[in-house]
Amino acid sequence: MRFLITGGAGFIGSALANYLVREGHHVRVLDDLSAGCDPARLDPRVLFTRGDVKDVPKLWTLLQKVDCVYHLAARVYVEQSVLYPREYNDVNVGGTVAVMEAMRDAGVKRVVLASSGAVYGEQAVQPVKETQPPNPQSPYAVSKIAAEYYVFTIGALWDIETVALRIFNAYGPGQQVPTSHPPVIPQFVKQALSGGSLVIFGDGTQTRDFVYIDDVVEAMVAAATASDVNRTIINIGSGRELSINELVKKVEQATGREVHPLYNAGQSGGVSRLVADISLARRKLGFKPKTDIDRGLRLLLEKDPQFRVAAKT
């Protein structure tokens, strides 16, 4: 098959692109590299183009003879979206509309949208099901809900098959650790290996659903060809709930280092609980996560060069 992956130089996008080309598919990637991504992580067989996801003429060129689009291009930091909601709307919503317009014009018939578990916000019922009303608590979450609506609506109007995967807290080798708003798992591992303290917002009892990158890629690959998924929202997570305090203990066990958590009660730790109900993913995609948090942390330490070197010192 022929694929275009927008945002394909990022953490999830590059893992997906490399997997697809290893399986013999033709893969094109569009990424503006604004998040500091390194296209060198991509397999040389991936056709990389640097550009803006809102550049419709460029999209027309890249979409020729494409069978399926994976739309991952987005701004992704919740805290940053609070400060810059206009930018998040421009990229996450405007970019999605541009992709759908270009797909319509090029005659591409399926798109897989990377949405987010963040759209659920605070929910009284856990694990969260796709049928529960979203409760967005950041402009980022709002932008993802809007993107879902645009994808489904334009898809229905122009006979494009559409599926949205609400991905929960993905982690694994190759994930960036930016100085501001770093993802929790690589940040905790980095701090543990360097002997630094772990800063925990809130009291650490808040829970999340951490899903290993290979499992996410497996779900995305299945979504490209699955039947009976048109205009369907599907949760992609591990289906397991883990508190931040429990994660600290897991990081200690994996790294063999004692860590020193510092609690910042003055800053919110986000929603109190969030874990995915993945029964629909099992039925629709044959999805079955293979990597639990203990094995995932071991693989992170073994496969990610930045942590592999640090672990030996």
C-alpha cells in the first residue's frame, strides 16, 4: 500500500513509518520539524518532505496514488496549549481541515486520525468508553475533538472512510524529552539515571494509562485496512491503570536507582483518573497490547541510546 503520514517525523509517526516500510509498503512523510524532530530517525526508504500540513498544494503532490493517510501532525503539549490556544487551533484544527480538503481533491479514500485520550477529561466512570461524553479541560483537548468532527463530517460528505484513534499515554524508545513539558515516563527515567529528584505535580495518586509504542503502531496498522470502522472512535491504551506514585516505584525497579520524589502541591496533576476501555479496539482491530509497563521500561532502557548510555554510568 501507499501511505502518507503527516507529522511522520515525530515519536509515533516515525515508529509507524519505519514499521510500514519494513513490511514493504511505500511511505511518504510530511513534517515541518517544528517540534525538534530528527528526520534521520526515519528509515532511508521513507520519502521525507519538510513542509506545513496546511500547505494544500504540497499535500496534493504527496497524496497522488496514496491509499491511506495517517494524520498525526499536531501541536501536542497540554500546558502549552493553555498559553497558545490560537496556535493549537490553527495547526490541530486548520491542519486537519487542509488534509481532508486535499484528500477529497486527490481522491484518497481512507484516513486514520491520531486523536487523544485527553478529550475525556475528568470522568466519573472508569475505564472510559468511547460513548462517554468528552469533557475537555485544555485547548489541546478541544482541538482534538474538533479535528474528529471535521474528519467525520468531511469524510461523510465526500465518501472518505474515517477512523479516529484516541491514543492514551504512549511511551517508548525515541521519545523526546524537551526541557519544557516533557512526557512523564522518559522524564522520570532521565532523572532517575542522573540522580536528580522527580518532581510530581499534585499528590501522585492521579492515574494514567501508559501504552508502549509498539502496541500503538500495531493498532494504527490494523486501522488502515480494518472493515466496519468508518466514522468510528476507538480507544488505544493498555487498559491498565497506574498511579504516578506507582510509576515512580516501577522506574526505581527498572533503573536500579533510588529516586527522590518532590511533590509540588501547588500545581495540579491533571485529571484524577484516566484509563482506557479497549474492548472496542479488541473487537474492531484485533488489538491486544503485548507490553506491560515493567517490560516497556526495560525495553526503553535497552533500546533508547540516551538511556542505554546513562544506565551504564
